[in-house]
Amino acid sequence: MKRYLLLLLIFLGANSVMAQLGVKYDPKIQSTKNLQYWRPKGNLFVGDCMPFSRNGTYSFYWLLDSAHHASLKGLGGHQWALSTTTDLKTWKQHPVVLGIDEEWEKSICTGSIVYYKNKYYAFYATRLINKEGQVNEQLSYAISSDGINFDKQKPNPFYTSAPGYSKRDFRDPKVFVDEKTGEFHLFVSSWQENSVLRHAGGALVHLTSKDLKNWTVLDPVLTGQSSVPECPDYFLWKGWYYLVYGDNGDTYYVKSRSPYGPWEEPRYQTINESWTNVVKTAEFKDNRRIAAAWVPSRDQNKDDGGERFGGNAIFREIVQETDGTLSSKFPAEMIPESGPEIQPDLVADLYASLISKNSILIKAPNGVGAAHAEAIPLNSRITLEIETIGSVDEYGLYLRSREKAEAGYRLNFSPNNQTVSLGNTMIRAVSGLNKTIKLDLIVKDDIIDVSIDNKRCIVNRTPEQKGSFLWFYAKHGEVKFKSIKVSPLKEEN
């Protein structure tokens, strides 16, 4: 009996150690409502997102982060979690679908999913420490019959590195299958070891295989990047191929009529919002595309703190223009629910006049004019139209501000520079700012999110300022702020 008891204790102890390899995650306590700006409970964070869609179900795979990438001696300790929806409104939370099962697995890194011949294939990189004590990233994959319960395949990892490319940086495989040939394709983020320009070795390695055992290295689909082009995405949509990749923390894309280029630079980079990280898309019903990303945390939770890995989920609806350029807007189903509209008491302060109870005209040819409203709820939805009359230097709002527009967060529009800034972040090549534009702003907890004309978006992490003033201003010109509506957001249960 003692022998069996000892064996049982050893078995339980071993399983206890195994259970501690990955962070504990309880899907039962997580929200099943709107996941826009969502962060999991339990001092956990959303990391890189890997959306996938099939048969009307949008599957939001994401990296479960517990310590801003500091777990397992800074190697991440990440695992794949999953949230699914059929309407973008209500969600089902699942247990970890790809976890850390072995001591050598220091992180289950970013990857992608493909469905082929009644099976789901999840390709990902595993971060590990080799026998020499160096950090390597190698490729692994798992198979599932339902997209939820995955079995890791052997050998694991199945591919260690490609000749001429970095072993330390060899991650984030994007997978797709050529239905005609049955060939699997992977685009893998890496660095060319002998690039012509030493500072421009970032590349996407192109691997192919028909049996998932023997792999061929083709010419890279992207080269010459100033950093490893992380977390690639790739899709065909209405006649255009899109290649999405990260560079120095921001997300970019190129487009082509052919599968592997030559690539064209779009007129503007709609998904390049500095505070939406690792933007990837998946199709949805009615030929829509919904992008998923994450808003990083700030160092020491300060307005001027730098990005920290892991934060809140954020979603965009991607729209295709006639020349293939992409634009973005809030998914209508994911706009947070708000209560009855409140009528702010508008005050004309300087070179300003009231047009109506919810509209203001600022005429300030010689400087800056301003108006304001008070008692704006901390968490609110604000919508309005802004019309410029003639030439204007700049105009905008101060959110969560105080008297005299002290502190708060400036939302600035520069028609001549075609820029929009929100606090300490900016987007560029924003056209139409010298015409009438419509704004939709969500101010929620420590996130401010703005949709401009249902075409461009900008978001920022804003933890410190809590003022209740909303200021309007214009410089060297005439601007109307019209149809101003403020609605408090409903508290979430």
C-alpha cells in the first residue's frame, strides 16, 4: 500500500509540475459579451491575435500573456487561447487550445490556422533554449478535428531553420494551402544573415511541402525590411492579394494582383496604428473582413510610458476600395452599448458662437478660437460632424480635459499635413480633412478610440487624465462642430 501511495504522490507531483508550466486560465469567468477593448480577468493580457473564420464562425485565437512577455525568464511563456462568435456580439470562451506541455517549450508563439480535408492545422513557432544555452525559434504544428482540441505532431519542432536565415528569429508562420496541388505554404518571419544592406535583412521565408515532412525553401516573398517582419498575414480578397507584416512594432501591408507579387504600396497604410499591434484579419459573413489586434499596456501605467507586451483586444472592420487600398472602421456590432443621450451645455469661449444647442461655429483667422462643454461622463460615446470653411491650419478636441483645456488628450486634425494625432500617437496620409468629416469616439476606461469618416481609425492608451471637460478648437480658419452627441457607456456586468 505504501508503495502504491508513494507512486501516487510521485504521479500527482509530476502532474502538478506540468500544470505549472503554463499560466492558469479559467474561461468560465471570462466575459461572453462584447470583446471590443476586452482584457481577460486574472491579471492576464491579450497578446498577438490570429483570427480565423469558417462556416460563419469567427474564431479569435490569441496569445495568453501573464507578465508582459516576462514569463519563463523573458521568453514569453505564451499559450493559445480561443474565443468564438457567430454574430460579433456574444462570445464563447474556450480553455487553452495550445498550451505549454513540456519543460523545453518556453513559449507557444504566434502562428496561423488553415482548414484542409476536414482537419484544422495550427502552425506556430516554439521558443526554446538549445544545448548551447542560446534562444532559438523553431516551427511546430498541431492538428484538430474541431479547431478547439489540438494534438501536437511529431517530430516537434518539425523544422529548425532555413539555410541563410537566422535561427534566433524564425517565427510566426502564416499557413495556406494550394487547393489544386495540395501543397502547404508557410511564410516565416526571419532575418537574412548575409543581406546586401546590413540594416535591411528582414525577410519572409517561403517554405512549401506536400507531406509536412519534406520542405522546400523558395525565394522570400518579402525582403529588405529594417526589422524582422513579424506576424505576417496573407489573403486573397475580391481579386487582390494582400501581404501584411510588422516592422519595428507597426503593421503594414502591400497588395498585388498576383499571388507572390510584385507588390504595390497602397495609397495609405490604414492598419498602421501605433497602438494597435499585430493586426490580422479573417473573413466574416457577407464577404466582410474583421481584423483583430491588441492595444499594448503602458510602462508604469503612465501616459508617457512606452509599450509593454500584452493588453486589450481591439477589432476593426476592413473595407476594400476600388483600387485595392484598404480602409477601416468600427465593426457596428462591436460598438459598446450606451445609455440615453445627454445634452451637453455648450459654452462659446473665444471667437466662437452657438449655432444651435448642439452645434458651434469657431471663426479664428488671427489665432485660436475655442468652446467647451462640461460634465462629460468618463466613459462615453461622442459623435459629431466637423466642417471646415475655406483654409484652416488645424482643429480638434481636447478629451478628458480640465478648465482652460489643461491636461487631457488632444485630438488634432491637420488638413495641410494630412495627419491626425491623439495624445502622443499619430496616423498619416489622412485625406479629406479639409471637407466635412464624421467622427465617432469611444472613451472607455484607459482607452480612447476614434473612427474618422468610417475610413481611418486611431486609438491610444490614456491612463492618467480624468477631467470632465470637452474642448473644441480651431486655428487660423473657420470651423463648424455640428450635431454633437454625448452618450454615457453602459456599465458592463
